[in-house]
Amino acid sequence: MTVFFSSKLTFLFLPEIWDALRAAADSDLALAQTIVDSAGIIVSSSDMTLCYDERGILYMTFPISCSTYHHFV
């Protein structure tokens, strides 16, 4: 089970990016990589807690309790 929290501000953050991050967090590694690549998300930390969209906006999530995501960076 993935714990996913988002504190999104609708005027700045794109809901599509949050949706893609949530879908990636709930997927296996290969599909997750495809999702973030397709959405133009830059994953800056191996646990997906720091991600950026193509505009350079930072999306912060809480750590995911799954060891498979350490291969993201």
C-alpha cells in the first residue's frame, strides 16, 4: 500500500502532475518510469519526494514505503 499525500495549490501546481505522480507511485517500476517520462516529470530524489514539472515547479511528496523506487534517479 502506498501512502501518498499532496498539499496542492491549484493556482500554481498542475493537477495532471499530481495525478501522474500518484499513478507512478502505485505502479511497478517500468510503468512508473513511463508515466513520469510521459508527463514530463523530473524526479530529483530516489524516493520520489522531490519532483519537478517542465516549468520547474517543485512537487514535494511524503516518502513512499517501497524499495523499488530507489532506481528512479
